[in-house]
Amino acid sequence: MNHSRPQLFGMLAGLFLAVGLVLSSMLATTAWLKIKNSQFISVKGSTHKDVASDLVIWSGNFYVEAPTLLEAQKKLQGNRVVVGSFLNENGVTNFTFDPISIEEIKATLKTTDGWAEQRTAGFHLTQSVRVETSDVDRMDKLDTTPLVEQGVIFSDEAPQFIYTGVGPAKIEMLADATKDARARAEQIAAQGGRTIANLHDAEMGVFQITPLHNTGTSDEGESDTTAREKTITAVVTATFLLK
């Protein structure tokens, strides 16, 4: 009894291995027959390109509050001067200020007869400053702490990093992706004793612009603006005539 069990396991292992080999052979034969009997072959080709952002969009907001609109406007104007001087001192000259946003501050007060009513208790004014420049290093290192130290309530947003050469890169990358598709098609066709003739048609896939070493994709395409270093991926589905 003790010797029969290992023998049984050995027979079962051998049986599973044999079945696996047969299935693999059948799949290979099926693929070979499809290539042998088909007139066309469609494959996907891809290519990747690592790039560095050459444009940055940076923006920040500052705001004030005051009992009257005139007082709030004067305070905001003073803050705008401080922000402009700060940017100039840090070598940033091509900045623009957006229109002022005005919001009333409401307060609920009781009247002499005991009724509650809302009245304007003050004004909240916000203004944004925006910078668009090719000086990526400067804006990436900009520290706005000195503004806060000068009494400006300032908050900056995460910079948007953009690679402006995407257009020309697409043309080059589509050609490379098509070459990659042809190389793959030649390898597959050779398994069926066939060779590749002319390109019949090609369909461009969506471009993926992702942070460096990030493999995330989407059906609509990725267009990352968070990372300075990026990877552009192009995919082409190409159909070739077999001969």
C-alpha cells in the first residue's frame, strides 16, 4: 500500500504532463494553420520615448477680508504689490494677475424686536497670479514662504509640467511603432512558413503621456502634467499582406 501511492502520483504527474504537451502542440498547430491559410496578419507595435518637460504653468492665490469693500480693495492692492515684487526678486517677470473675485461675508443678527436677519458683515476678496514659462527649474524650486512671512495669505497650486514637443514626436513615434509591428509580424509569419508583403492598413492607438516609470494607461489616453520627467507611448495596430 505504501509503495502504490507514490507510483500513482507519478503516473498522474506523467499523465498531466502528456496532456499539457498535447494541448501546447494543438495550439501551436492551430496558430500555424491560421497563418498558413490567411492572407493577412494583424499585430500591434509600440514604441516609448522619455522626455523632459519644457514648459511649466504655475499659479497661486491670495486673499483679504475687511469690513468694507473699499478697505478690502486697498488691502488686496497692497498684497498684489508684495506678490509682484517677490516674483521679480526671484527672476520671474512674465506673470499676470487674474480678475478679483468678491464675496460678501454674511452674519446673522437679531433686530431690536427679536427677529433674526442676515446682514453684510464684510467682504472677502481673492486674486490669482499665473506664470507660464520655459524656466522649469526656477518655478519648480520657487518657495513662497517669504510671502506668508510678510503677512500675505498666499497658497500656491501644484505646477503643471508640459512637454511641448508632443506633436513632432508623434510623427516619429508612429513610424517607429509601425516598424516594431512589422518586426513582430515577420516573426509570427515565419512560424507558418510565410513572409510579409506590403502594409495593408494601420490604425493608430491613443497616446499615453505618463510620469517616468509609470505604466498607467487609459482608453482615452493619458496626458500627465504632474511630473517633470515623462514617458510617451505610441501604439499602432498594423495589418500586413502575407505571401
